[in-house]
Amino acid sequence: MNNRDKFREIMRGGVLERVPLLEEGIRDKVIDTWGSAGGLSSRDELNKVFHFDQRHEIYTELEHELNLEELSNQKDGLEALERELDPSNPAYLPEGWQDNLETWRTSENILMLRVHRGFFLTLGVEDGASFNNIIYLLMDNPDFIRQALLIQGIFAAQMAEIVLQEVKIDAAIFSEPIGNNFGSLISPKMYRKFMLPSFQPVLEVLKRHNVETIIFRTYANTRILLPLFVEAGMNCLWAVERGTNAMDYLDLRREYKSDLRLIAGIDRDVLRQGKAHIRTELDTYVPPLLEAGGYLPLVDGRIREDIPFENYVYYRGYLEELTGYRN
């Protein structure tokens, strides 16, 4: 079994003696910080010490420069958006498309395709001011918002179709940065009305290409929206910076059982707190979730510079013990 075979087996709810162990997302700046403090000074050194199953995320360019607030005031605003989102425009293809095609076709690394940017990013929210503008527009011209999201959903589906005609992937990722520690920034009722219809064109493409694993990668506390994601046909949760007990993976496993695969779920903050906290966190979550199947263990966010190198070493080493990569 190569990495891709193991990943697919786990995402079918399977139990393996050794599950894939992904990298958390360690930027070069973190490695530089560790190196200056006496830790490993290069990514190559890190890869020699720890087991990382490699994965790659392919993504098409779904962003555009049009201002939706301005388009809403134009008679042909929606038509202008459709003209802008032209799937034949090579600028929307994945970076290095032609150069990377053969590598992706023959890769033994886990391949994921990012297919959607989520509610607020799709609407062009970048800061507090644009957030306020979109909220007002959502109330003042809801039909425009609904149609603009659907147009962009159709475009995302067209771009996914282009990739999937050439490359077989192991999972698709719907990204949804829509929450904070207190919950979702919009209600389930609004999400169902405005967002779910825009997912359907993408989901139809994924189904046609037999993409089995559909990940919704959420940020902070999106517990109230999870039933909608599952209802839409997504079958794997990757909760980033889950933050609160509302997104506790043991609770989610009890609630959704095998209907929901899980990636991550280990609180990254414990890596700042020392070995005892790290060991308790891993003992609490990793063995029972692995035993239940359909789970890939990982901390719930990128490794930051303020995480001591010795804590990361302890975390990763103990994770490898629990997953059978070390004695």
C-alpha cells in the first residue's frame, strides 16, 4: 500500500496498523527560528528525523478583482461577473499547470484539490470594512448575493472539471473560514439559503469523477453548521484551530459515528504547554479515534514560531509511537 492507498482506506472508514502521518504545515520561518535556538536548521534534517507522508494541494484561482458591492448597483452586474469568470482563461488554472501535470498523474503522494473558498472569501471579504459592506449587502440585496454565489459556484465546478479530466485526486477540499470561538458568523438558515446551492455544481462534478472523500476544512467553532455540510454530501471534517469544546472530536465521533471521517483534532496549544500536557492530549484523542477508524491524527493548525522545538520533537515522537512508526 502506498500513501494514497492508505489514505483512501482510512477515508473509507478503515482501520490500519499505520495510518498516514501528514506534516502540519511548517513554514521555513519556523525552521529558521528553531535552528537559531539550537534545533534542526533545515527541512531536510526534519524529514530525516520524523515520518511525514507527503501530500499536495492543487488549487485553481477562484479569486477575481471585481467588487460585488459595485456590481450590485449595475444593471448588468451579474453578467459582468459571469464574463469575468471565464474558465477558458489560463490565468485561472493551477500555478505551473502544464509543468506539473505529469508529476501529479504519476505521484504516489496524497493529492487534494481545493474546490471552494467558502462564504466570505467568495464574496470578497478581506477585512473588517469589506465584511461590514457584505453584511449590509446581504440584507439589502439578498437575491444578488444568492445569484453571485451561484455564478461563482458554477465557475468553481468548471475549474474542478478541467483538473479532474487530467488528474485523479484523493480528496476535494471545501474551505470555510466562517467562525470564531463563539460560533458561526451567519446562521444555519442563511447558510442553507445562500451557500448550499452554490456547492451543488461542484459536488455534481466530484460525483461524476468518483471523488470519494469530500473534506470541509473549517476554522474555529462551526459546530452549528456541521449538519448542513453532512447533508450536502461532505464526509470528512478537518477542523482548524477548533479552539473550544464545541468541536471536540470525541463528541463528534459519538454523534456522527462512521458517517464523518476526521483529520486533525489535536489542540495545537498544548505544544506550548510542555510534555505532560502533550502526552495527555494525545492519549485522550489518538488511540480511541484510531480504533474507531476513519481518522488521521494531526494538530489543528500550522506550527508557529512560538512553539518550542523540544515540545514539537516530543509531540511528533509520541505521535509516531501511538501510530506504530516507532517502538
